[in-house]
Amino acid sequence: MNFSSSNEIGRLIVIEGGDGLGKSTQARALKDRLESEGKIVKEYDFPSKSGTPIGRLIGDFLMGKFGDTSPEFLALAFATDRFSQRKHIKDDLEKGAIVVCDRYVLSNIAFQTAKLDDFERGKELENLLIWLEYGEFALPRPDLEIVLTATDAYYQEGSHLLRTDDPKRDYISGAADIHEGSSSLQLKVNSYFRELPEAVNRKKIAIEDEWGIRKSIDKLHGLIWQVLGELSH
Ligand SMILES: Nc1ncnc2c1ncn2[C@@H]1O[C@H](COP(=O)(O)OP(=O)(O)OP(=O)(O)O)[C@@H](O)[C@H]1O
Ligand SMILES: Cc1cn([C@H]2C[C@H](O)[C@@H](COP(=O)(O)O)O2)c(=O)[nH]c1=O
């Protein structure tokens, strides 16, 4: 893995996108593939699901325990959760590991600004999060953001809610959380990701083919692997 990086030795790869698009599945497949090639890989999943106090607080919010919460203040909780893992991520990168994150800063911007109808307020929140998370908190910047996208129909049909049992969802008791339960939020977030410009280190991958049929797990993994290959040349 030799694509250019702002990180010293390791590489930070982030899988992003709306809820229930297969991010965790792809993060795991990528980790397995990289490990089978002899790489050291560390995986992080945000918000933290390992029972940290801040991860539990966020889980409580997602379960609806706090009712309406201002997007600005909620975004600070997600940012603090990531900050709590910063040292571990930095250490992993310094040791040369490939760090694969299931969600990162972009999720905070996408979900929390999507709740704001006022465009200017959304822009202010986006700028605040970039300043806070990459500036003040000095989180490492991703070397590659893979953004999964879907059609509106995917969310209108509730496909994001169909899932097999996932032990990582224990922090919200496996139930659909308040983000997942809001189809208007999901549609806004999904269109945010769909409209996001691509860049050298940001690639979008549609989870459905041109006929609206969901691509297989292996097919999507192949597309992600191809992106990594293209960046390495
Ligand atoms: N390409 C695919 N085709 C069919 N089912 C899939 C595919 N990818 C993942 N799934 C299934 O969809 C469900 C959601 O997948 P996953 O947990 O990976 O999504 P996610 O984007 O990480 O979800 P969340 O946003 O809630 O964290 C799981 O039951 C998973 O097995
Ligand atoms: C990291 C992060 C996440 N969110 C949102 C995105 C989801 O709706 C939930 C929980 O994430 P999961 O991967 O589905 O468990 O939280 C957010 O708003 N801000 C963030 O930084």
C-alpha cells in the first residue's frame, strides 16, 4: 500500500455513507483481505461500541433517551468520542498499521448538518467540526475516504433496516435507532453523500447497479479493492 499520505508510515482508510449500506461488512472484508496479504490492520468503528462512557452516552441518545438534542451539541459528543480514540489511532499509524475506520469525521458533518434547514447554520457547523476535529483535536486525516451511496428508493423501501443480528449493535440493544427511524433524515444524509465531490482521496461507490439491484458483498469489495489499487500506482 504505497499511495501518498499525510500520515507518517501507516494509512488511514475510512468507509463512509448513510445508515445500513454495508459499511461494517465492507470494513471487515477489507481488513481480512489486507491481513491475508500480510498487512497489519487495525479497525475502529465510530461511534465507539466498546462500552466507553462517551460511547454509552451516544448510544443512549440514539435510543431516544434525551429527546430532541441540538445538532451542534450532539456533534460535539461524536467528536469527543473520536478524540478519545485519537492516541490509539496515532500509535497504530506510527507503527505502520493500516487503520480502517467504519465512519469518521464526514459522518458527523453529514448527519448533523442534515438536521439543519438553515444552509448558513449547516455551513457553520461543518466549519466548526473541521476546525475542532482536524484542528484542535488533531485527528489524523484520512488517506482515503470510500463513500457508499444508494438511491432514494433504498431508504424509501426501508432496506437500511433489514439486518441480521449484529453484536456490535448491542450498545443500542439491537433496535433501529432514532436516526435510522427517520426516513427524512436518511434521505437528506444519503443525498449529501451522493452529491459530495470526489477527490484524489475520496471515491464514491454506488451500492446498486444501473437497474437498482443491490450489488453483492463480493462485488462491492472488489470495487473498493480496485480503488486502493488505482491509488497505489
Ligand atoms: N451487499 C450486500 N448485499 C446484501 N446484504 C448486505 C450487503 N452488505 C451488507 N449486507 C447486510 O446488510 C445489513 C447491514 O450491513 P452493515 O451492518 O455492514 O451496514 P452498515 O452500513 O455498517 O450499517 P450501520 O450504518 O447501521 O452501521 C447486514 O445484515 C449485512 O449482512
Ligand atoms: C460517527 C458518527 C455517527 N453519526 C451517526 C450515524 C449513525 O446514524 C449513528 C450511529 O452510527 P452507526 O455506525 O450506525 O452505529 O450516528 C453521527 O451523527 N456523527 C458521527 O460522528
